Amino acid sequence: MEIVVHPRIHERHENISERDVIEAMNNIIASALRGNGDWCSIGFDLQARPIEMVYKVVGDVAIVYHAFTPPTKKFQKEVGFTPKRG
């Protein structure tokens, strides 16, 4: 699947690059489908940072329009992700 990263992500979050988002999309560990058809996922980038992402799938293309690190507790709950402590 092709991954397209909206440029607004890096504009709003200078610490998240297009490559970071692509790596996180390729390393998803938790996902949930929202009622509107958008996907919410958490994946890890090359720096081992968890990144929350929201994206639409259109045909064979995933269009990522939101990314944030670290994932909020609300987002973690939405995708069913519980980080291990210890």
C-alpha cells in the first residue's frame, strides 16, 4: 500500500518527519476503525518512538493526515493499546 503523508503534519510538529510517519505506518502495533471509515493506529518510527496516526484508505493509498508523539491516553484507549511498564 502506498503511504501519503500530509505536509501539515511536519508543519505543526517539526519533530515528526515524513519518514518517521512512513516508518510508523510500516510498524503498526495497534489499530481501530472509526465509524466514519478513518483508521487510527499507533506505530513505531526508527527512533523507537510511538506515533499516533489517523488516516484514510482510498483504494491502495493510505493518506495520513494526523500524527503525534507520544500518543495520548485517550488515543491509546481508542486503539486498545496498553504500554507495558517496567
